Amino acid sequence: MGAFGWTLKGDGHALAPGDVVAPDERLSWGKTIGLGAQHVVAMFGATFVFPLLMGLNAQLAIMMSGIATIIFLLMVNGKVPSYLGTSASFVGVAAAIRAQPGADSRTVTGAILIGGIVLALVGWLVHVAGSGIIHKVLPPVVTGAVVMLIGFNLAPVVANVYWPQDQWIALIVMTFAIVCAVALKGFLGRISIFLSLVFGFVLSWLFDKGFGQITSFDPGAGTVTTHWRVNLDGVASAPWVGFPPATTIGADGKELVGIHAPTLSFAAVLVVIPAIIALIAENTGHVKAVAEMTGADLDHVMGRAIAADGVATAVASSVGGSPTTTYAENIGVMAATRIYSTAAYYVAALIAILFGLSPKFGALVASTPGGVLGGITVVLYGMIGLLGAKIWKENNVDFANPINLVPVAAGIILGIGNTALKITPTFELAGIALGTIVTIAAYHLARAFAHADLRAAHDGGAMITVGHEGIEKVE
């Protein structure tokens, strides 16, 4: 099978109970377009929320996610159905980079660009050496720790940036997100973050009508101001059709982010490397999940999938877009429908590109009230952190063994506490970067010095797996 050339499944319309549509098959184009639209809805909420949290342009991110998906499908030769949306793993590192003196969006995307290239090289190495090398260098105990510290390092961002903008809206939206996640079944449960964003938007508008303006911290002004929660002036003036705007500086001296050329900073690149480890775990888990659903052996495609995500991330960030990753939300759609056709993903990519060509859509996303983001980030950042614990659990990591316990404990505390290690008067390692370096180095150091009994008890772990709910294997 090539990247194109799908075989029509049956008559292209009716599927018998238990029937599946393989990656190299498709339904009628009408049904395929409908499935593509469903994949867009699945990835939509997270793909434009994460760029907002990273301070990047959501319209550009949506457009580049479509281009990134096409790149991915071509590089894996159509064997791994996937949508590439914005990666949550970079939200924390983006915040850490912006905290550096003189850093801006160009610094963030420059570091992400290098990170994408590094990920592509890792994918090439995995393709040549085999997927077992991932477990040797980054065993589950290390990968889980890095993912955990990336998420929990974001707690001060919630407390100091988003929550103070409108604490009551944030509290209500947080509660709504929790209820949606557990009360709604199937597809609706998977888009609970998106539903919470819509709910919060409407609620903020009702608060404006009922209670008037709010006096609170305004991150745009950098101080406490009196303002409306929902301001749609930018939406009204934005055209319906057009490319995302170029990055400019507003009248208040603040950056209005859009398309831009990245700038390179070694200090920023160091902060990004931990997110690359998270992407390796995400892509590995995605390929394993697709293999489990379809019954196909995809280990030989693992390296290409990782490399494809790296190339896609580099291409997206080269114009100021956000980093990409394979999306579990779309895994859920495939598990629910048992339709794995890559044709639907090409359609989804084209629909996303069309959305990205609407400045009015971009302005609407950019007008999301801060209190709404406060409620969403409380849940979202915590979930990112707990994914690390999920990796530990699914790989049966034994914390009774000091080889696992001691080095990881040190790395997590350094990362979450945003601890800094000053190397020179002008350069330091801090937070996520320091925590990750310590976790990896200390783990391999501990394993090298551990006595034989501890090493024997430690060896024999499984390859990294990241489970997905509702997966069914194709018979």
C-alpha cells in the first residue's frame, strides 16, 4: 500500500456488524468527508487551546496541524492513521522559555524547531537500531518522571497567571470540566475540554451582562485593570478569509503573535529537550495502540512515525506554528467507529487548513476569557502530570527498588520546584531542563553503581506503553 490508492470497502456505504475499514480502505467519499470532519472536532479543542497557553497564534496552529498531518501520513506511507495536533508537552517549556530574560515567541519557536530536528534524528536512530533502543535509554520510570515534571511544573502558571484573572469563572469551568469528563460517554466525554471552553465563553458573557466589568489581573496590560470578560472587537473587524497575520507589536508595546521566523537560543533549546522525551513516549504509545487495534505489526514503522512527527514539528515551527504530536482523541474516534482509513485523515487535514485560512476564527479563539483558561488549565496541567504516573502504572514500575525510586525522586522535585543550577554568570539550568537532566543521568548512574541484587530485580521491564481507553483489536 502507498500513501494513496484506497480500496473501496464493500459498496462504500453499509458495514456489517463487526466490519472494520483498514488504513488502505475507504468508504464512499461522502462518508469519508463526514468521518474527516469528526476527526477535526475530536482534535479541535486541544489543538487551539494549547497554542493559546503557549502564547502562539491558534489560527496558524490549526492550519499547520493540517499540513503536519499530511507530512506524517506521507512519511509513514499510510500505515499509521493519525492526526497531528498541537502537543501539550510543550506548554510547560514554552512558559519556562518566556520566563528567560529577552525571550519572546521567536525564541519559543526557535527552540521548538531544533527540538523537532532532534526528534527526527531520534526517529532515524530508532529506525536503524530498532525500537528496543528507546527502552534502554529512556525506560518507563524515566519517561514517566519527565512527563510528570513537565505537567506539575505548570502549577505556578495557573496560580499566578490564569486563575487571578477571574477566579469564580475559573472555579465553575473547572467543575464543569470534571463533571463532563466523568458524566458524558464516548465521544462527548473525549471532547470535555472543548465543551468546557464553549461553556466558559457563554458563562463569561452572561457574567458581563449580569455583573458588569471585572477588576482583576490583565496579562495583556501586566497589571490589575477594569475590563469586560469577553471582548469581541477583534472578531468583528477580522476578515472571513485570509492567511494568519504576521507577528507585530501592538500600541501597548505587547507582542501580537502570528507568522514569524524563529530565533535560536541555546538556553531555550535545553529547556525544550524534555518535551522531546515526552513526544517519543507519545508516538511510541500511539503506534502501539494502532497496532493493537488493527492487529498489524507496526514496530518496523516506529522510527518513521517518530521521525515524521519531528519533521512536522520543525516545519510547523519554522513559520511560527506550534509543535505537533499524534492525538489520542483521534484514537478514540477510530476505536468507536472501527474505521482506520487514512483517507479520512487527509480530509481532516484539508478541513483544518481551511479553518486556518479564516482570520475571524483566529480572532474568536484569541478572545477566550482568561478565567475560562484558568478553569481548563487546572485540569489540563494536572492531567499532563498524571500521565507520567499512568506510564509508571502501565509498565509496572517497581518503586520498592531504589534504582527507580531515588534518582527519579530527586529529578521530579528539582523540576517541579523550578530549582536553578547556575553554570556561569549568564547561563543556568532550571526547572524542567534541570529536572530532566538529573532524572536521566542519575538513573543511569544509579543503575551503574547498584549492587547485583538490585540490578537483577530491576531488569526485565517492558517497552514503554501508553494505554488508550476503548481500544478494540481488529479480527
